[in-house]
Amino acid sequence: MINKRAIATLTAASLALFSASAMADSAWNASQNPILAANNEIGLAATGTLMNYQEHFATTGVLSAPMDDTESGWLPGFSVNLSGMNNNLTRNLYLSLNYNYSSAGIAYKGFVYNPGIPNSVRRADTTDQATTQNFLGKLGKGFSISDNMMLTPYIAGGFLLWNRQLPGTHERYHSALVGAGLMYQYAPTARLVLGADMRVLALVGGGIKTSQWSSGFGTSGEETVGIHADYKISGGWHVYGGLDFTHLTYTGTGIVTFYQGATKYIGKEPPSSTNLLGMNLGLAYSY
């Protein structure tokens, strides 16, 4: 389900940004400078993400396991993006808001075994009806290297949600995001802007909630590198797209005790790592 609070925040921030941009007394005219035009847009894009997730079980001790669970597959979706750059508080003040939603069935390769029975491991493969949501806001300042180049360092914050729907169980991962990044932009022509973006974020205040129990995660990391392009078609209309690679980790949980009826169980989410190869292609309007 789409996070309603996040959508409300995005809408309010969007209205504020539109108002601020309209009143800005910018030294650069967005209709003439391609980088400013690309940085003052609202857009909608189709997205695709190749996801590869792997758990890292301990091989000894309580709730150890002889092999790791994995998930992989293609997640189609969409993203909504709003960005603005003006001189209201400081020259080339930059704000970007991005919401991404993806959902599909991806391959889950797990196993079951009885620790008390030697050689009892067997595969338990199925499909995860996975849904991911990601919201990220950026606030930065652009520095013009030349008339057609800009560097924009920024701070960033947002949230990450991942719902795993497996047969017999449901798991919901959640985490806040906070960190910083750097965006480089180059305009080889009056219509085309090429760029690269890299950022490092911390996953904080996160945790997991399953059908039977819930627990918190420790702080972990997420790193992203990407390339993107923006091309002016006609008037204020632009087409944009990009590729990015993200690596993130979850710390896992401690051992959790829970009950089903009068029966006592223990559970644990192991540490894990996830690789995401994302792509997007969309249409935007420069205001």
C-alpha cells in the first residue's frame, strides 16, 4: 500500500516548491540554461529494477543454517519526481523529491531442514509477491564550474519499505534513510543534459514485522551510483532517463521469542545484502 503520509508530505512540499520557484529572481533563465531547465521539472517515469537479495546465516550456534536464502527477479514500477533550483535563500538552492513504487512476483530460493537429522536439508523454492517503496528528498546547492557544467552536493533523507508476501507468511521491512551525495551535470548542447549521481545513506531506525513477530535492525548502509540524461523535446516538455546501481545491507535481528497458541517458538532474521540495478524512462515538464 502506498504510504499516505509520504504522499501528503510530497504534495505539500511540491506546492511550496512551485511557489518558491515562480517568485525566484534567478540570474539564470531556466528557459535558456539547459541545466536549470532540467533542475526545475515535474515528471513521471516507468521504472524497472533487477533485484538480487541474499541472507547470510551463521553456520554454527542457535538458529544457524547450512545455506542461505536468496531472492532475485525483475520489479516493474513507476516513479514521480519533482525538482527545483532557484536563488531564494542562496544561489542555486536545489530541492528534489522522488517517490518510487515497484511490485511483482520474484523467485525465492529457500530451504527447510531438521537440525537434529543429518543431511535433512531440502530446497523450498517459491515466489515472493514483493512490493517496494522508496521516497528520497535531496537538499543541496549548485556550484557552476562553467556555463555548461555544475556540481551539486546535497544532503538526503527518506524511507525504504519492502513487503515480502511468501506462502504462509508476510514480512515487512522498513527503514529511514539519511545521508549525503554529489550530482554532476554537463550540457553538451542547448537541449541535452548529461549527469552522474553518487550518494551514501545510512539505514536507521529500521526493523522487520512478520506474521508472527517483530524486531528492530541496527544501523547499516546503502550506496548508490547512477547516470542520467534529460533532453528537451519542445517548449517545456522533456524526456529523461537513467541507470543506477544500489547496494544495501540489513544487520538482521537478535533471537525473538513468540507464541502460537500455547506453543513457544523462537525466530531470527539473519543479516542480508541486496543489489539493485534500476532504470527509468519518463516524461517531464520544465516550469
